[in-house]
Amino acid sequence: MIQFNINKKISVLLAVAFGFVSFGNAQHALTLAAAKEYAVQNAFQVKSKNFDAQFAKLRTEELLAIGLPQISGSIQYQNFIDRPTSILPGDFFGMPGQNVPVQFGVPQTLTAGINASQLLFDGSWLVGLQASKAYAALQNKNIIKSEIEVKRATEEAYHLAVIAQESIALLTASRDLLSESLEHTKALKKEGFLETQDVEQLSLSLNELEARIRVAQTQALIAKTLLKFTIGMNVDEEITLADNSATILESFNAQLVQSPFNAENLIDNQIIKDGLALQKLSVKNEQAGLLPNLAAFYSLQRQAQRQEFNFFDGNEPWYPTQLWGLSMNIPILSGGGKMKSIQKAEIEVKRIEETLAFSNNAAKLEYQVGMAEYMNATQNVDLATQSYALASSILNKTQIKFDQGTSSSFELSRQTSQLLQAEVSLIQARLSLMNAQTRLSKSLNAL
């Protein structure tokens, strides 16, 4: 009679389940930490927010340039084919009662000039400059938010890929266990101790297990592809996972559970606060529209007037024109439109204040739910681990009885299925715990 050591198989199964798996392709092996770092550098949403930040920075510099001295030069050449004609009274020329046509000027003129202006005071510009700087700072926080979000998405995608991979390992180990049991059963049948039905029952279970393995392999492939897409990697790239559920769960900082919750630290609330500050600047900008603005200007021109095109003749004169001045624009009456704009901006301030209060409350809810999920998931993993050990023990005892002829192949198949279900429950419990850890970390701004 063939000796079947199920305890050895269970040990292998447990080793696979708890992550004692090695990968050969170290060149493309990704730890969870490396995957998150890669995502921060390459994920689309982070890159997009970086572009927004660059745009905001340039917009601030562009607005700042408006308040700096503005200098421009000009050159204008004129060639009168027909010079303008003016009509003067004949009295000037001793010809009373007649109109005398005369032409003034020369046919060739060249004017070169330089103009400068300086904004001295403009309330809207000053407020706008403040707002643009605040907006640029807000975009930098949006980058931080996108990094946090992509880290969470990366963790969840990595968890899914790890679980899919470990599912294959567990199912494969179970298949090997069942295949050995089938061979054992065939040998017992050959010796006349068992019936054909026993062999058929185990063959049926083995076929079902093979189908589940193929489904799991497809899911693992999809999960890896999703992970590569999430972190911004080419989906055709080949990778292996250097971490497993055991290392991921062990790396969780358990002290986070004792950390006090502070909504002020959350990036979402910080962004809303910055948005509130921007809206208050918008109110100031509308109010500044009621103030006058003041600017200074300076102009210098030199003009050459010639009968012929000899502007490069240094002996001919150039005639200068030079002036400076101030200009002020004073808003007087706008039909009440400006006041309505101010009131609308003030209403928007109140709306954002309410949004901040709502966000604070929502953050507390997210923390409480995250904590509850984490505690529940921790207990579920403990229970699933116990159930797995019990299912292993029951299967081991059933196998012994089957070898002794006191248990049927149907019972052995049923207990094997029970072990498989316990394996699935354990894997799902570990996935839920990993995702609960991620959610709790995010609610505490600890990703």
C-alpha cells in the first residue's frame, strides 16, 4: 500500500500561503515600496499635476512681469508719393477772396523712438499677484495629493496581484495534493480495496481544480497588468512581485492604530483651506476694482525729414521729441455691477467654509470606518487562519480513514473542497486586511 504523507503537503501549502516564495527574475522584481516610488515618478495623474504646477508658476511670473517696467522701441519710415495738401485763405498771400492750396513737409521721413511705462499702483494687480502665488502653492499641494492617491491605488493593485499570485500557488499545491491522492486511490483500487467510483470522484474534483487554476492564472495576469498600468509602467514590461502578503502585513506600522486623528493634517483639507484663502483674495480683487490705478510713462523720439533717402548721412539733422507723464483711471459709476460681483465672491467664501466643515466631518467618518475595518479585518484573519488549520487537520484525518477503508472518496473530496474554501477565505481575509491597512494609513495621512 502506498504511504501518503498529507502533513508534508500541508506544510508546503502553508509555506506558499504565508509567502515563502522566491522569484528568479530579480531584474524585474518589484517590492511594494519600489512600486510606489515608481508610481510617484511615472504615473499619469502625478505627471499631469506637475504640468499644472509648472503652468501656475509661469502664470505667476507672467503676472509679475506686468508690474515691472515695460520698454518698447519703434522705427517708422514714410515715403509720401503725394504729400498732403492743405487749403489756406488767399489773404495770407495777397490774394483776398481766393483759396490757395499748399503742401507742407517733405516726402521722406524716418522716425525712431523708445517708449517706457511703469505701473505705479493697481489694486487688482497687487491682489492678482498674491492670488497667483497662492494658486501656485495650491498646485504643489495638488501634486502631493496625487502622489498620495497613486500610492493608495498602487498598494491596492499590488495587493490584488499578490493575492492572485498566491491563489495560484495554493491551488497548484492543492492540485498536487489531490493528484497524489488520486494516484494513491488508483493503486488501492488495483489491489481491490476501493471501487471505480472512488477514482471517478477524485478525478472529477481534480478536473474542477484544474479549471479553477486556469481562472486564477487569468486573474493574476490581469492583476499584474493593472498594477503596471497604475504605476505608469509599459504594460508589455515583464515584472515579478518581490513582496507577498506576509511581508506586506508585517511591514505595517502597528503604532498607527494608536495615533491620534487630526483632520488638519489631511491634504484634502489643506487644499480646501488654500482654496478658501484664494476665494478671499477674489473678494479683495473685486473690491480693488473700485480703486483708481496709476501709471507713469516716458517717450523719446527722433525724426529725420528728407527730400531724398539719405537717412544715413551724418551731416543731416535729426529732430528730437521727448516727454513723460502720469495717467490715472478712476472708476466712477458701474451701475452697481461691481457691488454685485463683490457680493457673489463673498457668497462663494461662505460656500467654501461650509465645504471645509463638511470635509472635516467626512474625514472623521473615514478614519472611524477605516479603524473599524482594520480591527474587523484583523479578527477575520485570525479566524480564517484557525479555520484553515482546522480544515487541514480534518482533511488529514479523513485521508487516514480513507487509507484504512473507513471513509469514502466522496468524503475525502468533500474535505478537500472544504480545505480549498478555507484557503480562499484566508486569502480574501488577508487581502481585506492589507486594504484596510492602506485605508487607515490614508485616513491618518501616513501613506
